[in-house]
Amino acid sequence: MISLLDLRARIADGTLSAADAVRAARERIAGRDPAIGAVLRTAPEAAVPTNGPLAGIAVGIKDIIDTADMATEFGSDIYAGWRPRADAAIVSRLRALGAVPLAKTATTAFAGLDPAATVNPRDPGHTPGGSSSGSAAAVAAGMLPLALGTQTGGSVIRPAAFCGLAAIKPSFRLLPTVGVKTFSWALDTVGLFGASVADIAHALALIAERPAIEAPAPERPRLALCLQDFAGSPDADALAALERAASAAERAGAVVHDLVLPEPFARAWAAHPTVQDFEARQALAWEYAEHRDALPPVLRGQLDRAQDLTAPDYDAARREAHRARRQLKELFSDFDAILTVSSVGRAPQGLGSTGDARFNRLWTLMGVPCVNVPVPGDGLPLGVQIIARFGDDGRALSVARAIEAVLARD
């Protein structure tokens, strides 16, 4: 993978130009992507900015995020060739920092569950995860140093775990969703993929204009090891990766305690699909009314079922989420971060599914920052996630960075 920080250091010391860095990304896409299918289209050739803290950084943009110089098709033939008049707010922010939004990356249709054609760069017989499949695969394959994804259930953390790279789903609304196709306005969150935790921390600090995000971790952070029993059991490999990460955290100076989440969290976890699908029914109302038969089968069935959801169902689900958020705020008074699995296990074989978001969706509903840390080992990648209180993205990243450093030495 290509480190954003390494590229920026080379550009700053004059051993690499910004234009050459972007040119190299184009060449890597041309050489590697035909076997992976992560990139849908690239931006027209244009002058590369030489100023700005992200000058020379080529970025992948998930194809539900508007770009004025490239089509945005939402992974659907319904919008084939559709060209926005303006960039999404986050794309404009990247340009202001000197970055080049270079590639539109593959997504499942409307960021749903029907798989895209992208394969896992670690093994093409396995899914890269979804819905941010192209963004995760493009960074994991070394085509791009940074890519944008979105998460409504587990669509940033799960692909990162399956493809073996760092990623963050930030605190809800830390990054703007203006110009991003909505699935669920109470859940949709823009996230980042990169080669290392330090890379995504640096990018997030710049994009969000919050330099404190790169602050170091406390000397002895208090971590809660959490299995989310109400979500079922992860497989043996995922549990082994979690144990390795917990051991690494202790060697980095952390104090690790077990945490069993109280009953309100199980109810909130069960409420997530109601919030998501009630809002998706409205967000995709035009597509469903005018082009139902053109929707892919899983999404079409999901929207069919969502027609029976009522406003009282939705209001009750939102209340469960609110209760759990209040209790989570109280729980965080006893620890600095939560350590849990990122996925059920390794990327499933075949391309018929994007995997299972059961260990992600509670934290998306809570709106708290989540960071995937790859756990090195044999076979397909595994990951763990570090979760911090709402707004404490820097804490999640600093703890993740400390664990990553110890794992790298193992």
C-alpha cells in the first residue's frame, strides 16, 4: 500500500513532485485495476496543484459522492452517465487542501447490499466487502493512498477488515454529507481508508480542520474488551485476532477490562434496521416508484418490506437508540475506548455477498468514531475496531495507532 505520509514527506523534501505522484497513481490504476475492478472512471488530465497540505495526494471517491468532473452513477444503471453540476462538500474540501480527486470507486447500488463487481485484492475469489468495495480495494491494492467511503451499517469498517487496511468511520457528521446520495440521514457517515492509522489520522485532521485529532494517546489508556454477545458469535479466527490486539494494547501500556453491554444496547442493535429502512424508503422513494424493476434484488426486497414500516415503529426505534447513546456516554466515564471485532471473520468466499455488518451497526447507530486496525497473520486479513466516545475521534485514532505499532513489531 502507498502511505499518504510518505508521499507528502517526499514531496516536501523535493524528491517527488506532486504531478509525478498523481501520474504514478494513474499508472498504478491502469496496471492493476483490470484484475480488481475497483475504479469506475478517472478524472480528466488537468494541472496538479503544487500547494496545500495534501498536494500530490490522489483520492478515490465512492461513486455515491458527487464530482463535477466525473459522472456519479450511484452504482446503478438508472443514473448511467449522470453528471452533477457541483462537487460534494467533502470533495471541494479535498481540492482546497491540494488533493486530486482522481478516481470514482465502485459501490454497491445506492450503497446497499447487492454486491458490485469488485474483487478482494488479497484473493480475487473473495468479496472485498461493501458497500465501499472499490475504495477499500483501491487502497489495499496500492493504487491510491486515500479513499472516501460511507457507512450506514458497516460499509467502511467491514471492507477495511476484509482487505487489510486502516479506516475510520468518524463521529456522526464530523465530515459533511452534502452531495452524498442519502440512504439513511440518521446513519450515513463519510469515512476514510488509508495504508496506516497515522495516514487516516492526518487526513482526517486536515479535512475536518481539527489538528488535535493527531494528538498522542494517554500513557495508560483504559480499554474495554467487548464481544457484543447479542449480535451472535464471531468465528474463532476473529476472536484470536481480538485476543492478539488486546495483548498488544497491554504491551503498549493500556489497562484492559472486560465489558458486557447492558440490555438497552441489545434493543438499540435490534432497532438499527428499522431506522435505516424507514429512512431508505423515503430517501429512495423516486427510484422505487419510477424504477423498481431496475433496482437490484436485495435492495428491491428491502424497500418492499420497508413499505410496511410505520412512523410509530420508527419513533420507537429512535427512542431505543437515544436511550443507548445516553447510557454509552455514562459507560465512557470508566474507560477511554472499546476494543471489539470488526467483522464476523475473514472475507467470505465468493462474490455473492458483501459480508455481515452485525458487529458494526450498533456503533453506527451510536454515532461514535470507529477505527479498523488490521491484525497481521496468515491468510486473508482480519481486523479489530477501536471505538471512542462521540466527538473523541482523536482518542480512537491514538489508541489504534499504539496497537498497530505493537502488532507491527510482532
